[in-house]
Amino acid sequence: MLWLDGRLSEGPVPFDLADRGLTLGDGVFDTALALNGRVAFAEAHRDRLAASAEALGFRLDPARIEQAMRALAEALGGGPVAIRTTATRGSGPRGLRPPAEPRPTLFASAARTSPDLAFAPLRLRPTGIARNETSPASRLKTLGYLDAVLAAGEAAAQGFDEALFLNTRGRVACAGTGNLFALFGDRLVTPPLSDGVLAGIVRAELLRLAPGLGLVPEERSLTLPELVGAEAVLLTNSLRLAAPVSAIGEAALASAAHPAVARLADALRRRVSEACGTAP
């Protein structure tokens, strides 16, 4: 189902082929989880998308973003539902230079997802494609996802679920579609945004929840050997929520059996339930 210009549609819908989002990847997007007709952490998703557009130099009306997400969530009901909200700079003259007065395009789509996706274990394959931490785009959810697309194809061809990215300095950055956390004793470590990391919505939730679960949250750089040597590793995103990592390359990890992983999953499950008005 699609939302465009305040209306829901089963599609297709007209789209300007000169839109810079299509021709140049000049735009940003957000993916959110909806359950029971409500979007989990809706305000955080709305604010991040609006801030990301602002960082690129064009403005979105936060109320319109929220309207799009809410309309799709209510229309599909039940759940789980994945809602993708996309914003582009709109159409402009040929060339790279942004138009002086952009006319942004905002649209959203929704589709049902498997109830088995959240909290399911997964396997990561390190990719040779480096995450460019020097680019402002590495900290935004932009439309330029080709590196992640290629790495995902490589990972799937080798029997893995996701790709794992290092940055240009060889430090752990992220997975293809999520943030990474590692447990070392009572310390819950995640790479800092400066290592080419997106400020994930669920990432922020885990950092907030950790102290109440007897864990010390820490943002610091990690090498790949450090990550592989952790007691447990988690991938977080809005649809998988907090997925225990069972392997990184050929190295097996017992992440799902770690008691702190269970505590984090239970706490996050309760937060999602509170946000969406569902039973934990």
C-alpha cells in the first residue's frame, strides 16, 4: 500500500522521472515497525527523517511525515507491518547542483512482514566494501544504498543473512541494515557515530535501557577481532529489533544464550508493546 499527497493507494502512482531521488539518489528514507495500527517510536522516526532532510538542505513538514506513517499503520492494522517513508529533494534542472528552491517529494509504502523476523538469530559476513566514515551520508539514511545492495548479494550467495561493514580505517561500522552491539562482561559496546554509523532508533533505545538492566553502555571503536571475541553480538534495527548474531564469517557465537541478551530483548519487547498498545 502507498501514501502520496495525503491519499492511500494500492498503486501504481504517477512519479516524475526527473525527480532527483530517482536520478541522483538525492533523498533520505526511514523504516519503521507498526503493530496494532500504531507505529513503534513514531516520534523518533519522524524527527530523524526531518533532521536528515534538513542536513541535506531541504525541509520536510514533520506533521506530514507523521500523517503518512499513521495512515498506513491504521489502514493495514494488525501487524507486523514495515513502513518505509521516503523523501527526495524533488525535481530540478539537469546537473548536480541542488535547486535554489527545492520542492521535496514525500511518499510512503507499507507491507506486512513475518512475525518471526524480530529477535531471530542471524549470521554476518564481513564484506570487503568499506564504509566511508568521512562522508556525511554515512550518518544518514540516504537513497544511495548500492554498497549495501552489493554486499547483501555477496552475503546471501555465501549463505549469510547480512553483511558486516568495516570503515576505511578498518574499524567495525555496522551491518548492511542495522547497528551492532557487543557484550564484554557488564559493558554493552557499540561503535560511535563518527565511525560511519547511522543513529539508529533501536540503537538509541538499547543505550537508554542498558543501565536499568545492570549494563554499562559505551560508544567506542571496535576492531573485527574484538567483535568476534565478544561474549555476545547483537544487530539492531526497527524490524529485527535486537537480533542475536550466531556467526561472523566462520566464527560461531553463542549470542542467543547470553543472559544479558535475553534481558535486553525482554526490555525492548516491552517498550515496543507500550508504544503500540499490544501485549508483550
